[in-house]
Amino acid sequence: MEINELKRKALQIREMTIREIGHFGSGHIGGSMSIVEMLTYLYYQEMRIDPKDPKKEGRDRFVCSKGHAGPAVYATLASKGYFPVEWLKTLNAGGTNLPSHCDMTKTPGVDFTGGSLGQGFSAAIGIALGQKVKKEDSRTFVVIGDGESQEGQIWEGAETAAQWKLGNLIAFTDLNKLQLDGPTADIVSMENIDTRWLGFGWHVQRINGHDLAAIARAVEAAKEVTDRPSMIIMDTQKAHGFIPGENTTKNHSMAFDETVAEEAIKELLEREGE
Amino acid sequence: MKDTTKLANMRDAVMLAINELGDQDERVVMLDADLASCLGSTSFQEKHPDRFFNCGIAEANMIGVAAGLSSMGLKPFTHTFGIFASRRVFDQLFLSVGYAHQVVHMIGTDPGVTAQYNGGTHMPFEDIALLRQVPGVTIIEPSDAQSMYELVKQAYALDKSSYTRAPRKGIAHRYPAGTKIELGKGIELATGSDVAIIATGSVMVGEGEKAVEILKEKGINATLVDLHTIRPLDTELLEKVAKRCGSVLVCENGRYAGGVGEMIATHLIQTVPVKMDFLNVGERFGEVGNLAYLQKAFGFTAENIVAKAEKLAK
């Protein structure tokens, strides 16, 4: 898929995510919007998957360890045809298959449950290890947050993935620099995050997480590295593309209705020249 | 069926079962957290180096990795001391294993006072209560080598997550090879009608056997049940012995809150309400010492079981 086509897909997934959260009335818009380009690239360009057979043996896997970004994951999966787009209107409704945080027992296409931060990362390491045990040539992709990286479990995982030389593991950090209570730098800073991962023995790249071409280059480079796990640190803007949430530190979870959602989508499309 | 009578330590029975499963099923993987030499999971490592992973001193990550391996269709066993296998990793085992419907077989060694010289910091009294909070996890505490070997394999065959409370050192040979040992079915070691003693694990079943003999000399005929499976609870047997004896004493090498005694009391109060008493650590923390000292310090002795049973039998 051409980069411009991927950009259009990312824009569609943004629209779907805004509408999904607006329909319910509130949700984790910030951390959903900051990983849309990464999701678009993985699901539309990179991963060996089959939406008609979500549990296909030998597939590539993706774990959203920052499980609260569920709404963006669901928009991506719906857009790929894992389930009807209509499902997005059921976000957080009683009995839904689309709970606020990613749940592998509920949603077709979700490869592991996330929600208690740090846990999806360890599971992704287990999945990548399992792919090696089973001698698959598949890969595991995982995204963690910068706030999530305050969890000790992330660094327990970091050391073992390096020890086990999991070259089939490609991780992303969504460095959006905000967490629930405010700027990460004011709470527990993730300064020198690149060198932290380098110190743990990972292959490290740092890119603009909203630049699809940069994501493509980074993933291709990461795939060349087979003796170490890879970390792609993405500088992102929390709530990117949901313009009412872009210039505030209070965008972890926001309440807004469908009218606001439609206005925000219109504003976004105008800005993107669509 | 293997004969376990020549084994020297309980850990050998655990590893005999896991190694056998590993030989039969290449989906079996084993994870340890820098305590491989303590359990002897090094024997699995030697046989299957490509399916053994030492996760280092990072238990929470180990349980998450095991859950990920399970999602790949593999069959992970994990080992660490019981305190770490329960308290330290509780959120991971609750969410990544339980809530995510993954199957992990967790071995938690040195239950209760069997932690001995590692002392109060290493003494798991709460592991049963914690594991009971995770829906669907099988919980076993076999009292001898043969039942350990049998039940680890039976828990595996259920294809549900399991937690095995296993002493590493010392051994009891109670059941000869060929004894019918069935997960979820307690074993009646003595069948009296004056008082029922329900015991879990090697320490309490061992003391219970001695207590039954002392009680017999005093003219009291006690029932003794080796309740090797804590979940699923053998409610049928418990109701039967409660009806027959009219009183029940539950002996466990752990804490009352959330433990075996509370579990049985909750069931019997609804079905066969009888007089009950409990032997456990109550509100106390653990401490260091050899097994004999600790059993005496916490009252985990045949004499104390006899005293409690006598009161109930009156």
C-alpha cells in the first residue's frame, strides 16, 4: 500500500475512533489517537494476518499493552473486517465485545488482554518466545506507553527479552509525554528513554510516530535485527487528530458527545485537506 | 504409573511428573525464577534445553511470559517459592492468567512452616487464600510422593490453570504405587465416627495420622481425611464425614482467612452444620526455625490436634 493510501486509512481510523468514543460519551481518546499511524501500518502493511481467521496458526501477533487504547485498536480491527463496523457503537455497553481495555476473550483479533499496565508487555515476550519454541517465522509486535514504562514489570520484561535474544519481537513506545495526572516529566520522567533501552541491550530507534514513512523505515530496519529485540520509540502527540484534545494536558480520558465528535471530525478533515 | 518409593525429597516427585509430561508432550515448557536448582527443574533444562527458560529474579514477568506462551498453545509450568508464586505475582496471575483464560501450571514450593530456615519472609500462609480469588484455578497440596506425582499429572490433564503447594525437602511415602488417587477426591485414612479430622499437606496429614492413634488409645474413633485437593472441594466426602461424626476439625499449614478451614466451614454451614474447630496460624506471621520447632511454635502437632479433637468429640 502506498504511503498516501495508508495516510487515508489512518485518517479513517481516527474518524472511527472519535465517533466510537463520542457515541458512548467518553473514553481514552488521548492514548488511542497517539498510536493510530502505528496501528494502521501494522494492520494494513506489515502483519501477516487473516481477519477471516483471527486465530490462524503462524500469524504475526500484536499486543496493545497500554490496554486503554482499546478504542483505536477496535476501530482498526473493524476497518480490517474482523467484525462489523456497527460494533463500534457498543463500546463499553453492557455485554459488549468491545470493553474499554483490550480483552482477548471478547474481541476477535485481539491477541492478548491488557489493562493492568506492564502485563501485556510480558505476555508479548512470552508470545515471541513461543513463536521461537514452535519454530515459527512469525513476529510479535507490542506497544507500551511512556507512562506505562514507570511500571517495574516493563523493565523485568526488557531484561529477559534481551537475554533470550528475541529478534522476532518489535516493540513500540508511545512517547506522548502525558499521563493521567499531567506531563510525564512532572510526575516520573521518562528522560533518556532511548539510552535506557540501549542499556538493556535492545536495538533502539526513535522516530516521529505520526510519520507513516518513518514507521515503515523503522519496522524494516527492526526486522533486519535478529539477535536482539527492537524498540521503536515514537514521539507522538497525545490525542493527535482530536483537535479539542490536542492542546490540553487533560486528555487521557475525555467526555464528549456525538455532536462534538462530528464537529471534531469536520475540523480534522479540513486540517488534513480532505 | 511410576513407583515413587525410592525418591528422597518431595521436589523429586514434582519433577518426576513434570519431566514425564515434558517427554510425552512437546508443548510443555518450564519456567523458573532463579530457583531451578532448589526444585530441580534443572533436570527439565537438561532434557529439554529449548523448552526451559530461567526468567531470573523477576517473578511477575515470569507469570506474564507464561501467559503469553499459553496463548501460543504451549503448556507452561512455572516455579518459584510459594510466597512469590502467590503474593508477589498476584495481579499477573489474576489478569494475565485467570482473566485472560490462559492455562499455566504454577508450582509454589515451601508451603507454610516448611520454609523453615528461610523464615517469616519466605513463609507462605496466604497462598491458598490468594489462589482462591482467581476463578477456575485448581489448587492441590498432596501429602506424599506418590500423590504428588499423580496429582501434578492429573492437574495438567484438566487443561485448567493449577497451583501446587509443594514442600521441596523431606518426604512421606503414604500411598504405594497403584493406589487410586483422584484429583478432587479426598482420601479417608481413618474411618471413625466420633470426630472428623480434615488435613491438608504433608505436615498436617502426618500429624493427623499420629493423632488418630493417640485418640484411639483414649477411646475416641476419629476419621482422618487427606484433603489433597483444595479446589475443587470434595463436598460429597466432607458432607459424609460431617454427618457421620457430628464435628469437624480442619488442620492446615496456613492462615485461616480465606484458607481451607474457612472454605469447608462455608460449605458445611449451608449443608451439614456441625461443631467445628480449626488448626492454622491464625493472625500470626511466620518465623525462622527448623520444622520441629515451627510445628511446636504454631501448635501443628499431634498433641494439639488430639486436644482439639477431644473437645469436639465430647
